[in-house]
Amino acid sequence: LLLEKNFPFKEGILFFLFSNQIKKKQQEVVGFLEANKIDFQQMDIAGDEDNRKWMRENVPGEKKPQNGIPLPPQIFNEERYCGDFESFFSAKEENIIYSFLGLAPPPGTK
């Protein structure tokens, strides 16, 4: 699903898609969100300059790589930056993924 260009964002988790070189990371994020029934929108940055610009502008400076261009997937909860794939993976491994995503955990989880 592509998020419409009109802002403000629909409620839910957002993350950005790019080329095939990061497809495995994207699939892991999507698979987790779908398996846990977390609503999300995917934003295509390969074919949409507005989405690419928004992502680059909304990743905090301290989270950008040295070249200044963050690579997807980048994860947001509406307009709040959650993190990149490595942060997502760490939060999942530490069982704090709902906190990472800025969501209330389902009963019986963290």
C-alpha cells in the first residue's frame, strides 16, 4: 500500500521502500507487522520524489549516516521517527518492539 501524498498521515506505522538490495529487510519488517496485526503503510521512495524527500528530512540528524542519506527501511509512527532496520531488529530481539514502535503492547507482551 502506498500512503497518499496528502498529509497529515493516516494513523499507523509507516516505513519506506526502496530497491531490491534491501528487500530482505523490508520483508522482515512487513512480515513482523502483518503477523502481529499492526496497521502500517508502505511508502515507495524509489518512484516518488516527495516520499524520498520526506523520509530524508524526517530522519533525525544524529541517525543519518555520514553521507547524510538514510537508507530504507526507516520506520515512523505517523510523524514520529522510530528508527532504522538495525534499531527495529534490536528492539525485536530485546522484546521491546512495541515500545520501539510507540505502541501499547497487546495484553501479555512488552
